[in-house]
Amino acid sequence: MAILFMLALLVYFCLPLITSGGMSAILSWEWKPFSGHFGILPMCVGSLLLSVFALGLAFPTAMGICGFVAVLAPRGLARFLLALVHFMTSIPTVIYGFVSVFLLVPLVRVWLKAGTGFSFLTAGLTLGLLILPTIVLIFHARLQQIDPTLRLAAEAMGLTPARQFLHVLIPASSRGLVVAAILGFGRAVGDTLI
């Protein structure tokens, strides 16, 4: 009920903008605040592109981490990596941004030898690192729910642990992959302020 009330309140206060035709000015490509033009499309497109880039970096990395933890890593190392990922989820977004400004930006500035280091690449790397724990934990939880007899059958067929992961575990947990990608992308879109 409270959400409907807030939505009604927003519609009520935005009604003059909607009825006067001001939405076309807001939904334009022109951003010149000192001239009175407040088009938000460049920021929306930039946020979506940055989120897709971060997901493109984080998703394969998360799959590799989950594969290593699930089938290749010794038990102690797997526990340590999962504890590290859990720790990463407790770090606030502001800290990721702060550390990125003081560590990653100078590295990118030195490596690329151009610009200030505040770039799409820096923001994408930071955002990818930020969403990585979300994707890893969701995919790992799905891998833990797979029926153990499926792994035993794969071992009985003579599949190596890497082939078990690629040919048995990933197809069996495809829904978990989709959920991890969607939630990771949602978190990336929500945190593109970085």
C-alpha cells in the first residue's frame, strides 16, 4: 500500500511535466544545464553500457572462480576463496569507489599513458569487481544444490573434474547462471555511480 501511495505521489508531482510536453526535453540527448537543457539519455545509455561492460568482465571471472572452487581447488583453498568472496560482499560501494580512485586510477593512467585515468575502463573494472561476489555466491549456491548422483555418474563415465564442470555442472545449473547474470546486472546498473 505504501508503495502505491509513493507511486501516486510521484505521478501527481510529475503530472505538470508530463502534460506540458516537458518529457521530450528530459528524454533528449542534450545536456546543457546552464542553458536549461536537462536531457538524461546520455547518462542512461552510459550507465547501461558501463553495466554491460562490467558484467562482461565479472561473469566469466565468476564462472572461473566457481569452477575452481567446485572441482579443482583443495578444500582449504576453496573455503578461503569463498570466505574472501563473502568478505567482499560486506564492503560498501563507497569504499570500492574510494580505493579505485587512489589505486586503480593511477595504474590506468600509467598503463595507458594518456588522460587522467578516470575512464570508462577504470569504472568498468571497479564495477566488475563490485558485482563479482554477487555472481559468484549465487552461482556457487546453485552448484551446491545439484544432485550428488549427477557428479558420481560423471565420475563413473571417466570425466575429469574440469570436464565435469564444463559438460555436467554448468548445463545442470543453467538457471542459476541466468539468475546470477540478472542480479549481477541489476547491481551494476544500481551502482554505476562509481
